Amino acid sequence: MIRGWTLRKDVSLCKGIKNRYFASISPAVTTIQHRAFAPTSGQKRVDDETLRKVFDSRLFWNEFGQTSKNIKSSKGLFQNRYLIRPTGFHSFARDIQEKCRDIVDDVLRASSTEEYNALPRKLDLLSDCLCRVLDLADFVRNTHPNTEWQRSAANAHAHLWEYMNILNTTPGLHSQLKKAYAFHDTNLSWNEEETCVARNLLKDFSQSAIDLPAKDRQRFIDLSNRSKYLGIQFTQNMMPQEPYVRFRKEAGEGLDPVILRRYTSRMGNVSLPLTNDILYVALGSIHSEQIRKTIYTNMKTVAQPQLDVLSELLKTRTELASLSKFKGYAEMTLVDKMAKTPEAVNSFLAALSSDNAPGVAKELRALMAKKSSDGTTSSLQPWDILYYENRIRDDLDQKQNEADNFSAYFSLGTVIQGLSRLFDRLYGIRLVPRETESGETWYNDVRRLDVVNEGGNQIAVLYCDLFERDGKTSNPAHFTLRCSREISEEEAAASTPLKDDGMARATSSSSGKLFQLPTIALICNYAQALHPEKPTLLSFRDVQTLFHEMGHALHSIMGRTSLHIVSGTRCATDFAELPSVLMESFASDESVLGLFARHWKTDAPLPFYLIRDLLERRSREQGLSTESQILYSLLDQAYHSSLPANQDFDTTKTFYDIYDRYGSIREPRDISPQGFLGHFVEYSGTYYSYLFDRAIAGKIWREVFQGGQNGGAINREAGEKYKNEVLRWGGSRDPWACVSGVLGDERLKYGGKEAMELVGQWGVKDYPSY
């Protein structure tokens, strides 16, 4: 998941996934050749071993950085000197807004060539100032365990969010930027980044009803704030209409007896909570089709108030788009994306659906054959899918718990160690544990890693909050707490409260310029082992998820542009998932696993056949899963078209229109699964992005990294090519040019409908949707 705000709002991406699969035992035993990792210096060896220990040994972690734990005076959250206490958010926001007003005044007064030449950097500084509060506040209000910190962060965020909307609808800023852009080619000396920032901001202004009368601009601000409020309300109330599914104990045959016993009353009545993942286990194991149907329909039905909120949200967004002269919200939001138009998105989805159709048909035939073997003549239903998938797996081999097969080889520390070793091999950067200052982290289990290059210079800060605790979200996420940005000599010399807020900065060894360092937080929710010297063990899905989130971090780390607005993950939404999705392939590559996957007790390397068999099984089962993502993407496009403007618009009717027309299996009537699709709040017309980036990542994996063959997955030349063509640009280069450059395919250079269709034809077979 990526988080962040610019003067324009970046879209947050998150993929909620349920792991329903089990590992298999194969008779053909092959073992990963464990590659001994030999750092070239004594310090690298120490850092490499320390990295594993700070995550795997609680005793070691408790001793690591003990000095700072004994210091009572706080250095501030993230070492930000404003955030020594929760009320600091108020002072931080106040000083930031004062600084923003000064910048706005400078921009509005600009009249000389020199002043117009400075406009992109002035506006970029304006965006950076806002994000200094918005990014941190967004993270703290969602993550900090202390309610006082949450409340202060939320208030600061709400205040500056409204101020940002006012700036986005300020005609003077727009007109000044238009003047500068009109003659920048002949009179100004903008570089590529500055030109990109100016162009992006002009697009954003045009989407903010900037040319409309003051009354309509105020309406735009009100609608933006209303949309934000409704989105929060929707995501916080994704609850089923009924709290439990109830049935008699004897009807639950097939469900694990331990689970069944846990939820059965003395009277023999079973009550399964609908907010618990145990329902997926029940759906995949209970023999009674009627009970499975009851579970499925209840899981997919929300209370009417939730649907009312969704309807109002979509209508609000449609009015927003209408004010900006767009037919629908998707059309408005896609202007600066790779797809550009809803028509291009639908072309991609149609091409992908065509590529995926044979796999869907094959899976359905196998599932129907299995159901028929039970002696039933009824057709295949949605509540049958998971159940008969499990039955087919049982026929192929004896089902075993994935943790029994894999987890002993994937301690959290060795996985983090493996990521560092991989990054060192591919890009010449590594992860080094650092002692934190007093008050720097929001919880005592948070580890700080500094990212250093081959010269030993720090280039980023990475906070890892990876262990579970009460009240913490279970969704893995990547947060950009602060982006990379060059600090000008003038800014560095200025005597203002914001000259140096205390967060990490460093002078570039190559350019000699001062930069604020990218600061990132990774959030996961892994259970700590009960014994302090036993490490946390991960499932293979956990490993892939950690690689995925670290892919976002890698983009933030390597995309060190001089301007904030185009730094790291601040790029087109349908490009932002490419680095993270590609990283998932590295997690399942034999040569990469050979860098770190070893038994936590015996140090024996992982038998690779376990991974191979699991991946082969998943590839056989991905057709229906991919179809589900295609259907969600089509529904997302429909919800963000002009449809919500119609007086009789109904989100449930639209759901059935899409699923009846394009789905392979007819959904039961009277369900409302759209009430659970929280991603639509953040994706808003770009839900297709995961499928799109999976297709591109698969192509890059095959052609640049050779599908992992012949050591291609840890080839420095391939890593440098990918870094130089994709990662280092952040959002400062047209994503199509990045993809064209890394693949060497000129057909993709300028994008368009044909390029979208071509990507769809590549398919997503290398990237099962788990």
C-alpha cells in the first residue's frame, strides 16, 4: 500500500488478499542451493548479521539501542522537533501554513523572468510544506496507538486538507503558472523535472474548476471535503448486515472440529462471526451446500445505510467531475494516468479478459466435474468455488498446512536480511539497523533501518512496524512519511522555524547538494513468537507481501528526484504498483531464495520443490481470481462514469448489470458486495491498476530479468537497467517512456489505446492473484 499527498492528492493503493491455499508435498525433492553471502567488509558483515538479529531475537533487540531507551527527554516523533508531544501537530500545522502563505505571496508577486523561472520550484516547495504535515498526520492518525496523538494528527490533517483545496482553486496561482508555462521554452531555463511539475500542476488546476466563477469554485471545495468525509465514513462501516451466520452443529460437517467446537453453544447452535476470516475456512470446507450458500450471501450483504453512503459518495464525485467539465469522475482522474481515458481502460480490460477466458473455462470445467462426482445435477454456484477448489487439491495430494512446510525457513529476520542482500546485488544499496532516539518511534517494537549506498552514505530512512498489537490494522501498508527533495542554498540559509525540522537530511556524494532524505514506514501485523529467542516465522504469502511492500519502499528510495512532487511513488496511479508487483516474482525465485531461505534452527536450505509446487497449483487456479479483479475494475469504471448523475442510479443494479454481462458465474440476487469494496474509495476509477501493472511486471520479469533463469534475478546489469529506466525517475518521466525504455519497445513510448490493448494481450499468467 502507498500513502502520500502532494499539492495534488496521490491515490492510496492497497490490495486486500485472502490466502486460501495450502502447500503440497512433491515426490521430486530438489533443494535450493544456498548462496553463502560474503559481504566485502567487516562492517558489512556485522550489519548483515545485526539486521537479522534485531528482528529475530527479542533479547538482542532489547539490548540494541539501550542508551536511547534510558533517555527521558524526547527528540520528537521521527526526530521531528515539533512532535515531542501530541499538541505539537497544532504548532507544526500553524507554522507550515504561515510558510505556505509566504510562498503563495511570492508566486502571486512574480513578474520578472527570474521570478517566473523559479515558479516550479516555489510551487514544489509549497507542496512539500503541506506534505510535511499531511503525510505525517495521515500516518499518525491511522497508526499511532495513542488516541491523543491520533486526535491531534486528525485535526491537523483536516485543517491543512481544507487549506490545500483552497489553494487548488486559487485563480492567481493558476494564472501565474499559465503565464510562465506559455513562454518557458523560449524565455525560461526549466529542466525536465521543473517542466513536468509545471505541467502536472496545470492539469490539477484544470481539474479543480479553476476557470469557474467564485461560487462554483467554492462548491468544488465543499464537494471535495464532502467526498473526503463520505469516503472515511464508508471505509469505517464495512460491516455485514447480520453479525453472525447461525446453523445447527450437525449442519457444519466438514468444518475443522476444533473451530466448530469453539463456536458451538451448549444447545448445539453454531454462530460464526461474519467479521472473522474463519468464514473463508467454513466456506471452503462445510459439505452442506445450503449452509455454504447462507455463509456466502451473508458475507456479501451490507446494511442499507452503507449503500446510501456509497451512492452519495459516487454522486458527489460525479458532480465534482461535472464542475470540471468532465462526463464522469473516471474521465477526470484518468487524465494524468497512463490509460488517459475510460475507453482505453476498457480496451485493456477487454484484451485481458480475452486472454484470461480459456483459463476460466478450464477451471470451471474441473470444478463442475468435481461437483458432479458428488451425484448432484445442480449447476456450479459462487459458494461452490472455494469448496471444490479445496476438494481438487485434496485429490492431487494430501493437504498440509503451509506453515509446517515453509515457515521454519522464513524467519522475519532472514527475510529482511534477504531483501538487503538482494538490493545490494541489484542496486548497490543495503539496509542497516540504527539505534533510535528517545521518542522517535510510535511504539517500542518499531525498528529503524537506514538505507546506505556502496559508498556508505545514507540515502533514506525506513521504519518497520511489523509486529501485531491490539487495535493495529491487519492490512500491510507502505507510507511515504516524507519524499526526497533538494534543499536549495537559499532555503538552507534562511532563518525560519522550518529551516530544519530535525528529520533526516544529507549531502549527496555525487552532486554535493543537500537533500531531505526519503522517510518511509512499512506496516505489517505478524505475531511474535512466545519464546523471546524464537523468531517470528512467516508463511510464503507473508514473504511475498513483505517483498511487495518493500517494492514500494524501493521506489521511494531510488526515485530521489530534486523536486518533491515527482519523487518516488508520486507518479501515475497505474504505474505506482509496478515496482511492488515485480518484487513478488523475486520472492519466489530460486536464486533469490538461495540468498536467505534457511531453517531457523538447523540452517538447512529450503527445499525448492515446496515453492515450485505451490506456484504451479496457483497458476492453475488464477483464471477465476483474475476474472474477479477484471469484474471489480469494470464495476469501478461504471461507478465513476456519468451513471451516478441519473436520478434512478442504483449501485446494486449496476453491480448486477456488470456481473450478469461479463461474469462466468451468476451471482445470487439480493446481495450487495459493493458495500465492502473499500478500494473504490481510494482507487476512484483506477482499480484496474493492479491488473495493468501485473501485466507490465510480468513482461519485465521475463525479458529484463530472464524470468529468473540463468541467474537473471540477481543480475547487476539487469538491476541497473531497471533502476535507470524505471525507478530513478519517480514521477518525473512519462511512465510509457519508462516501460518502453526498459523493454526496448518503441510501440509503447507514447501510450494510447493500442498500447493499452497490447499490455492486455500480455496477460497476467506470471502473476497469480492470491
